[in-house]
Amino acid sequence: MKEKNQNIIRFYLYANTLKERLRTGFVEIGIEKERIESVAEHIYGTLILGIMIASEYELNLDMEKVLKILTLHETEEIIMGDLTIRSNITREEKLKLGRECVSKITKNLLKKQEIDNLLEEFNERKTKEAKFCYKVDKIECDFQIKIYDLQKAMSYEKAKEDLKYYGDRAEIVSKNAKTASDFWIEYDKIIYQGDEIFESLIEDIQKIDKLVKPKN
């Protein structure tokens, strides 16, 4: 087998497992649906939102970089899984483990260093593209939890259990949470502070009261 083909096949087989890996946070919070979003579907969601937000607001971003980061940002989860606020792991520990996992997956790839650098850029959140991708990653999750809430697939009481992980934000989240999805959305709002686009978008997502299906 040609080495380049071997690298392609190996990487794809790794990445393909994300189609079956369910989003841990949705499992832990007890989403009551026959089928819960996979990590791969989350990646698709971030790509769609990233394209739409950048397009509608005519943002001056390196979209090739943005789309690469959004496509690859969950690579670490192929090995380490989808760690959540309930995983009892610090951000520093998670970043270290993530780097080790990514390095194992990208080894031997021609563009290994580029991929590793893009994911490190995402984690550092210093460039405008990385900051944008980080917010898109978070708001996609908030949007999906809102959808589950509107589908009556989650429990207010179960969502409330996460308050014990919210530290000094628990009080304000508890005060403002009127629906089950509000617990996640209110907790994440601090991420969007100072960004008019994302602040307005999360407010409007939170106001959605029904799901609209496309007409045939």
C-alpha cells in the first residue's frame, strides 16, 4: 500500500469513529431521544454555523483556516473521548491530554505540524479565527440543547443538577434559568460577552419558542 494512501485511510478510519461517539454532555443530562447527536454531527453543525455567521455578518476572517479548525477541532476526542464539566479534569490537564492524543493521531501525516498548529491555535484562542471558532463551537452546543428542549427531550430538574459544577456562576444561572436549556445557555453567556454578534445571536436562540421545518 502506498504510504500516502495508508495515511489517508488510517486518519479517516480514526475520524470515522466520531460518527458513532455520542456527545457525552447530552448523554449525562439524560436527553430522551432515540437518537442523540454524535461528535461528527456536532462538527457538521459548527461548520454550518461558522459559514452562516461569517457570511451574514461579512466578517473579515481567513475562512480556509476557520473551516479547517472547525473540521479538526474534535480530533483529540477520537482517543480521549468527549470530556465534559462532569469529568473532574482541569483545563490544563485536558489540554495536555488533548495534545498527546492529537499527536498520536496525526503522526506520519505530511501536514502533521500544520494540523497540530491549528489545533493549538484553537486552544490558545489568541487569533481572531481561533476566538471565532471557539464561540461557534460553544454556540452550536447551546443551539442544539435548545432544540432538544423544544422537542421536550430534556428535564428541567435534570438540567438543574449541573448547578453544582458551575462554581460562582451557579447563583446567577439558577436565577435566570426559566427552561431546561437555559441552564446551559446562561452558563455559557460569559463566553460571548463583549462580542455583539454572538451576544445577539444567543439571545435570539434563547427566545425561540417553536421549531420550523422546511416546506417541501
